[in-house]
Amino acid sequence: MTNTDLEDLKKILSTPKNIVIVPHKNPDGDAMGASLAMKLFLDKKNHRTTIVTPNDYPEFLKWLPNSHKSYKFDLQNRQSKRAINNADLIFLLDFNALHRVGDDMEKTLEKFEGDFVMIDHHQQPDDLTRFIYSDTEMCSTCQMVYHFIEMMGDKNLLDKDIATCIYTGIMTDTGSFRFRSTTSTTHRVVADLIDLGADNARIHNNVYDTNSYNRLQLLGVALNNLKVVPEFKTAYITLSQKELDKQSFQKGDTEGFVNYALSLKGVIFAVIFIEDIEQGIIKMSLRSKGTFSVNEFARAHFSGGGHTNAAGGRSTISLQETVDKFLNLLPNYKEEISESYED
Ligand code: 5GP
Ligand code: MN
């Protein structure tokens, strides 16, 4: 965003507006944290704000301040469409292309004639609006929301609830401050959030220590299915619909499972394949260490994308066929993978 654009946006936001805030489909901690923080901030600036999530978000985020007030586009379709149609401005948070909200909602957003404001840290953002704050070096959209509030000259409006939402997204997107994207600035921002009242121990507990028994059993199944391909420093996990059903799978239950595959000594490329019979897809989460880009890999072969070291993708062939396709691709990446990361 140029300085002129920023000044224009400040001017737009200087009088009360109807604002809709949209995170990506299957919102994670960063998407929900950023949306809620932005809502709380804009409410304080006297705007009328509505969060419209494409679909539901996991239980472990439902304690976040104000989260129950958001509409889900798939379940509250009429209210969601009305909010979007009445909006003067729509914030798009934690995604880089309109299709990331899913087909139905994308169609509604495409018809919107007002301005979008996109704040995001994913690679290769679509050229959708002049109000784009994109920084692919940032650990999280939540950290960008903090900087956005700073840029607006409104740091004085930060409070405990906003700090709690921002802290949550930074924590979840950095793997609790351990990924390379975690910088000294991230830690300075986090220090400020704690000073503002974000209760770091409670937030961590709410997100990570509220496992259901079924989820841990499902993790057991996933670890049992873990396969290693040493030649390509690769490990992968599969979960079939049958296995998910047996453990009464709930949204969010498989979050983070792929990281167990990546935690194996010597592994630098990890993937989890999750069968979704209802949607007719295999959902993939891809992770890497070092320079090997799972964003490029997912874009090229599995209709996905994301970041260098964390991306998502999908396929419409069967679970076994997807795994076979994946295994057949590995030899093409042998060099890239072996040069990716030094222990
Ligand atoms: P996850 O594996 O946790 O679903 O996603 C990992 C990262 O990649 C997240 O930052 C997520 O937003 C992004 N991502 C997941 N799926 C897609 C996709 O289909 N396209 C793009 N561009 N990014 C994705
Ligand atoms: Mn994010």
C-alpha cells in the first residue's frame, strides 16, 4: 500500500462505515484472531462491523472475545449476504485470492462494488484492490493487524481483548514462536501485547490443552499411519474418512498433525492426506524445512498454495491415487529437497 493509499484509507475510516471482515475458509487461529482484533479495533473507531466467516471454525478458537457474534456464510447465508451487500468496505484477512473463501461466497464477493482492503502474508497475492498490505516475510496476519493499527496512528486503541486476539494468531502461526518467520520484532509486538493484558499462559492453555479424548485417539491413528521415504527426506500421514468417523472427527481435530511427521529427525518434507467424502476431495497439508517451497509444489500439482514452508492443497482422485501421484512426483524434487536444509 502506498502512502497515498494509506492516507485515502485513513480518510475513508475517519467517518462511520458499514464494514464486513472476512477470513479464509476453514479459518485458523491467525485468520480468526486477525478478524476479531480488526472488528474490535474498528468498533472502537465507531464503525458498524460484521465478521462473515465462509464456514465454521474449530472449538479451540470459540473462547476468543466476541467470536460467537460472527456469521457463517454457509449456515447463515441470508444474514451474511445482507451484511456483504450493505457493506461500504470489506476487509479480507489472511488470504491472498478471492477463491480462498470457497465458490459460493466468492460469487457474492465478486459482485461487491465497494473497496476491499486485503491484509495478508501469503505468497503471490492477487491484484484485487489498491488497498493491499501484503508482506510475505511476516509470521502472521495478526502481527500485520498490529502494524496496521500502528500505521493508522491508533495504537492508543489497543486493549486487552484486541491484544488477546492478536497474540493468539501470532502464537498459532509461528508454532508457538519457533518458526523462522518469528523475528525480534514479533517478540517486541508480543511483549507489548502481554503488557496490554494478553494472558499468554491462559491463551496457550485454551488453544493447545483442550484436547478431546477422541482427538488424541485420532492422533494415535495418524501416527500409526505415518510413512517415511528416507531417500527423499519425506514423511507422510494418511487419514481415511472411515478412520476419521471412527474417532468422531470434529473440525480442527487434525490441526497440527502434519508437524509430527516433520519432527522426525532428517525429514524436511511432510504431508498429511485427509479424505473428505462429503466434499469429494483429499485435503492436504504440506510442510517443509529450509528452501524447498511447498507453496510451489502445492500450486504446481495439488491446486493449492500458501507459504514456502507451510501450504495446503487438494485433489479429487482417491486417497490411494493421491498418495501414488505424490510418491511419483518425489524423484523430480530429489535435488531441491536434499539441498533444502542443513541440520
Ligand atoms: P493448512 O495446511 O494449515 O491448511 O495451510 C497451511 C497454510 O497454507 C496456511 O497459511 C493456509 O492459509 C495456506 N493454504 C492452505 N490451503 C491453501 C490453498 O489452497 N491456497 C493457498 N494459496 N493457500 C493455502
Ligand atoms: Mn496466517
